[in-house]
Amino acid sequence: MKYIDFKDKSVQELNNLLKEKKVLLFTLKQKLKTMQLTNPNEIGEVRKDIAKISTAIVAANRK
């Protein structure tokens, strides 16, 4: 996802999305440890999405 997708959402929506992405990251890490993850690049993508959402939350709080 791109930052543009996040910047127009409310803080509540961003917090919910952040929670979902963190849960997804946790499950991906568990799958990696149990050798069930087929594409380890997914972890990096989710981490980048978490960073983008966090940036959007900070920007929304400054307004």
C-alpha cells in the first residue's frame, strides 16, 4: 500500500489498521519459524506498511 492510501483516513481507522497489520506480522513470523511461510518477503512488506501507517497517525495528530 502507498502512503496516499493512508493519509485520508481518520486516526481511529488508522489505529485499527495498525492493529491488524501487527497481528499479521506476528502470524507471519510464527509461520517463518515453523517453516510454513512460502514468501519471506511478505514480512518486509508488512513492516513497511506498519511504518507508513505510523507516519500517517503522527501526521494526523499534528493537524
